[in-house]
Amino acid sequence: MRPEPAIESLRAQIERIEGKSRRAKSVLPFGIADVDSRLPGGGLARGALHEVAGGGNGAVDGAAAALFSAGIAARTTGKVLWCITRPDLFAPALAQAGLTSDRVVYLEAGDDKTVLACMEEGLRHGGLGAVVAETARLSMTASRRLQLAAEGTGTIGIALRRWRRPTEASDFGQPTAAMTRWRVSMLPSEPLPVPGVGRHRWLVELIRARAGESADFELEACDDTGCLALPADLAYRPASAEGWRRGASV
């Protein structure tokens, strides 16, 4: 489903107001029409900052958010810089989401401020496919610096919001300069006809998209190429049927 002409016209007006220097040169599509149609240009903007968080404060949803970010980074070209404050990433899990260890450069810093500074330097480098930084807090000033750095090189920046304590999660609702804001939560896997665990499912919420639409989607988790998929039991269901929840609130 493509956006209505009035929406496309409004997006064009916003782009003219923001200026050519703020327009994304290209996009990285998810390959799922219902998701891409809600993003300006039909995909995730390159040369831009994006925010990703877990749907809850727990480790499970945080892991889903990390794998969602890994899937995006896996579909870019070149090395990926991943900035962390604690060495708790499980590399084989990232590889299952398409981001193999030979493509990742891990940088461990002592605090969020240093992580964001390293992320900015990575975005300004220009030779990386994506830069991911795990941070609990992201101010408007810091996000603007990251957005400008990404625009200058065309690199995708992902601020992965992971929290050590519940009080830090409240910062996620504050305004930032990120082009999109996502929230990822675990859902029960599809039952299999034989003993075992089916492909993981996520509730992926597009909370904010500059010049785009908010929505949420029930999707199968990233495969070993970093691609998401529409669950088979939803693939042929009309868009208005129960199970599709659009227009997620902030």
C-alpha cells in the first residue's frame, strides 16, 4: 500500500523546508511493503540517526532490540562499529541475525558520554556501513551532533537504548533529532507440528518517523541475512484484520 498523494505532498513540503542538505541520499528498505510504505523514500534513511529500544525494561526485550539493530547493520556494506559500555553482547546471536563477527569492530567505553563521542567519530569516518551505540540517555544536543555527522557521510547511525535501571527508561520519550524511533518486544513463537521452537516473533513499533507514519507490526525476527519477514499466518490476511495494530501511540 502506497501513501496517499496528500501525504507525499506534505513530505515534499517538509523536505523543502529542511533543505537539500538534510535529505537522505538513499534508503535501506526492509523488503516488507507495509513497513517500507510508512517510511519516507520507502526505507530506512541512510545518512541519518535512528533510535531503537526494547518494549520493556527487561533483558529479553533489550536483546530483541539489539538483534533488530544487528539485522539493519548486517544489510549495510562495510564494517560495523558497535560502541558499548559493558561486554555483554553474544556474538553468535548477532551472527544469526546476519551480522557476522568478521564485520564488527567492538569499542568498549566507560560511560554513555564517551560512547556517544565514539559514535560521532565513527559516523564522521565515512568508511563504515553502520555505527551502533548502546546508550541509556540521549539528549537533543547529542542527537543533533550525531544526526549531522551521519548526514555528512551517509552512514546509518543507530542509538540502541539499553537501560541498567528502570528510571533510565523514562528518558526514551524525550525529543531527539533521530529520523525514526523504534520499539521492539518479544512475542510467542509460532507453534511447530513437531517438538521445537519456531522462528522468533517480534512486535516492532515505529513510534516516530520524521515525515512518515507511526505504526506497529507483528514480524518474524531477523534471519541470517538480517531480513525480517511477515509471519505466514498473517501474510495473506487482509490489512484490516485482527492482529494488525497500526498507529502506535508515543
